[in-house]
Amino acid sequence: MRVGGVTIGGGNPVVVQSMITEETRNVDACVSQIIQMYRAGAEIVRVTTPTLEEAHCLGEIKRKVEARLLTGSVPLVADVHHQGTRIAQVVAEFVDKVRLNPGLFVFRKPRGRAEEYSADEIAEEVAAIEESLLPVIQICKQRDIAMRIGVNHGSLAERMLVTYGDTPQGMVESAMEYLKICEKHNFRNLVISLKASRVPIMIAANRLMVKRMNEEGMDYPLHLGVTEAGDGQYARVKSTAGIATLLSEGIGDTIRVSLSEDPVNELPVCYEILQALGLRKTQVEYIACPSCGRTKFDLPTILNQVRDATKHLVGLDIAVMGCIVNGPGEMADADYGYVGKAGGLITLYRKRDPLKTVPQEQGVEELISLIRSDGKWQEPPAG
């Protein structure tokens, strides 16, 4: 599927996206934050549109972003929840993708119902969804823009909760209703997300979604994320646990790490997940042992020195190993190795081959010289 100039799925690299936190009616602040995030690596940026007033701001935001960038554009997504049809029709005139929440798009106030829905009641609700969704489908088709069917575990419609319980199956069936309506009207520029704040539910829902799509002959890209993950280290670990587990299984085409922080902080986590899985190469890969009593130098200090000198050489794998015992074997995949020896010496390696042994105080300088002699050195960018 396409979102502006970005293609999601179909064997393309996993796309990184995030969402701004500025109030949408504060147009200039939104424009600045969108551009900041784009320059920090966000390939798609989402903006909330809770009311019609905010929806009408999207056109001005889009125009100002493009005017300030001068070249290129940031694919923008409008986040639509309540008043779905009216807001989605307005924002679809301006943005590259509309995100709908099936649990809220055709909103029915929960009544605490426990009895199952009859076939007639289900048909009536599905018909109401189709009636509300069709105008949005039509404008998305006219403008050739995308739609995200974004199911949240915490906002399932009451009918889904009564029918399937508070389960991944309810999330999947909620998405399937919308997918089938879109396909009925020959609209397929779609991406699906099934997010939860609990990692096991998020993982189970996405696995089940893949299974259901296979059964239905569908093949839509999946947007992965652990919603409401919080902040700090635990939020990063939690997000990585969910996103990386699925990506390692070949599930997922675009990701967002949701942090209760400045959204720019989300982007390094996304890229580091992709780097660790070998899906994107956005930085130097450093291989370093945890250090032990055999280590022949102050490993944390030397690792930082090597990193400071070489971190701009994106694409290289560089190992810093404390001793000769495990170093050469465990760093075998690295392009270059820096290995401690007794007597204040280190040995530099190219792949598995030891090249020279030098005093530790000359190690970083000699490593740079080796990389330079191989034609792989570039001067670091100014600043």
C-alpha cells in the first residue's frame, strides 16, 4: 500500500512512523514538530483530528510543511476516532492516509449488555458501518490515498466484547468487518493495526490476523505497536518485546514505538529494533563483550572511544573484545576487530585475520588508519 511517496509492504523495508503531540489547532507548532520528526527519521507522521475544527487545520498544516521543506513531502496521517464519517471526509481532502478506529467510528454508547446479538442485530450494525464508511472509501479512492484500519484492544465495540470477549479474536473480527466492506467496494489501499498495552495480547492478535487473512485470501500490510507502553526503559523493553517478536516471524511492515515522552525519542528505538533484527542498517553495529577478569583494558572506555571515532561509518560492523580467549571467534562476523592482549597491547583484525599488534594508546588511531587504507573511511560530518 502507498502513503504519499512511501510504500508499505510488498517486500519494501519496514517503515518507521510516529505521531506528533502538539494540539492540531496550533498549526505552526504542528508544522515545526512534523518537520523535526521527519528530519529525525520519521518516514510517516500522524496528527490527531478529534473534532471538525482540527480536521480543517490539516490542509493548512500540509501546505506549510511542504512550503518549509521546499523539496519532497512528509506523508501525513489523520487520526480519526469519534464523528468518524464527517471528520474523515474532511481530512481525506488533505492527507495521505486516514486512520479509523473500528471500535469508535460508528459509536454506540456501551449499555452493559450481556446477551448475545441476534443475526438481525449484527446485520443492522454492519449495514450502519458500511453506510458510514462508504463516503470515506469513495473519497480515498478519488484522491488515491490510503486507509488504516486501526483496532485498539481497549476500545472494542460492545458487540465485539459480547460476541468474542475481551480477546485477540474480537480485535481480529473487528478489523475483518471493515476489510470486507472495503473490498466489497473495491478499495484495497489498506493497512491494519491491532494494538494492545499488553504484549501477549498484541502478539496473539497479529498472529491471528495473519491466519485469518490467509484464510480469506487477503494480503494487507500490518502496522505494529504496543500502545500506551509508558516511558523510560521499561516502555522501550515492552515495545521491543512485542514488535521484535513479530518482525522476527516475518510479521509486520511498519512500526511505531509509543512512548509517553517527546515523540522524537520513539524514532531511535524503532531504528535500533530494525538494526538488531538485520532489517535496516542505519548505524554502525558494535560487537563488544561484557568484560570479565580476563579483559586486558578498560573496555567501556575503549568502546566509547572507538564509537566516537567511527559512529558515522554506517554499514560497518566493528568489534571491541577484551581478550584473545573468545574475541576472534565471537567477533567473526565483524568487518574490523579490536582485541586486547597482555602487556598493554591490542591486536587489530580485518574479519578473522589478525593484522597488527600495537600499544593500547595507539589502538583507535591505528584502527582508523586500517579503515582508511581499505577505502572505507569517510570524514565525520561537520558538527
